[in-house]
Amino acid sequence: MASALTSIKATSNAKRLVFDVDPNASTATDVSWQDLRDYGYILVGFIRTIGTGALDAFAILANPNSDGSGTDATVKTHAVGTEPDAVADAIWLEASASEFPPLGTSLRYATASVEFATDTDEAIVIYELGNPRFPQQDLTADVIA
């Protein structure tokens, strides 16, 4: 018999977001700028869905503006030692909020930056913003449709 209790611990202690990345370009693409002011870290995952080309770059960028219009600072870059070049291949990259201030005191927003070698490749990018200053119900939606 299934439990009748509602479990909300994991969804209250991290905000998880999923993005379909289909830039139709082989230049760096910023996935989605997120406010890290109230979080302790950002974890981003790249999962290939279409294509077999190389991943030229995968990084976490910081910016003072919510739309990324300011000057970007590179927080972390993945070395991409083994290419995620088959469907369902994945790589992950994490940055702590404490890594942002040394790069600039006004850096508050973060994004994953993805650069495909082939402009027809696609991926899913997952964000996890964790260690919230104010845990609350439904930081992560239980349905994304």
C-alpha cells in the first residue's frame, strides 16, 4: 500500500528546473539566468538528447543583472575530458555561492553556458539551486509540463 503521507523535504530544500536546449547554433548559449541570492550552491547537469557532436564548452557564469546583460564572469568550467556525445550521456558542474564574491561583489545571477560543436545537437539542462536561506514548500514543482 502506498504511503498516504506527503513528503516535501527534498522539494523544500532545493529548487530544480529543467530546460530544453536547442540553440541551432555552435556558439555559446546561456540557458537561463537564476537569482542565487538566497541559495548556497548551483548544480547544473547537461544530458544530450539529440546528436553526437562534441560539447565545446560547459560552464557556470555569473552576472550582476537578471537578464545577463552585464559583464559575465566565469565561475566554473567543465574540462569535458570524456565527451557526452551519445544520447543520454551526461556531465555535471557545481559552484558554491561563496565562489561568486571574489569574482565581483555584485554578481548574484548564474546560468549554465553550453556550446555545441554541431548546431543541430540538443540537450536537456537541469539546474539545482540548493541550501536555500528560506526553505519552503514547492521550491521544486512536483509537475513540470
